[in-house]
Amino acid sequence: MRRLSGAVLGLALGTSALCQNPDYQQDPKWQAPGEAASRTNPLAKRPDTAAGGQKLFKRNCVECHGADGSGLAKKHAADLQLNSVQQQSDGVLFWKITNGNPDRGMPSFSKLPELQRWQLVLYLRTLRPMESAPAKP
């Protein structure tokens, strides 16, 4: 039984890795203007609202970015766990969610109410890469 569950876990992790986009490279032309980049998240002191951002993420983003935000290679989507993404300011992430990047297939979510877009930014901050299991001797 242990071998079977280990094999299933290995298959699941292997399949998941094939779907992720570890080779994602940011579009150097997709830059937020300075005034957008310097905006602060009005919900920053309310981290509890990230739960609403998670619901929005599941509804609007999982199709391309995957459930864990690692980005689906077949969709050429950004790996939202990368330091290069996580180090961007809240204002930059908000601007990117709002405006999208049609050249790379990222739609604009400007139709979402502003506070919902800020909730998405809060939720994006919770995305972290899975820790790899220590190797067995």
C-alpha cells in the first residue's frame, strides 16, 4: 500500500511539474508607470481580506496560473511565486491585474471592482513555492 501511495504521489508531483512554467520570463516591456507603481494597497492592514482574493483567484486566475500560482507552461503564464514577481510593489501588481498584457495573453481585470483587485494583490502575496522534501539516504 505504501508503494502504491508513493507512486501516486510521485505521479501527481511529476504531472504537476510538467504543467508548471519554471522557464517563465517577464516581459521587459510590461512596466507600470511610476505613479501606478507607487500606489499603496488600501487593504494592506487588513490581511484577512486575502481570503476574498483567494476566491477571486480561483474564479479568474487558476485557469492560466494554476491553483498554486506557479503558472501553466501550456498557457505561457507567469509563475506568481517567483521572487521577480513577489518583489514587485503592490501598485505594480495592481496595475498589471487592472491593465493586463494582451501581447502575452494576460487579460485586463479592470471590470472587477477596485477593492477586489487589491484583494487579489493581497492573495498573491501569500503564494510561495512548495518546499521540496528532503532527500532520503
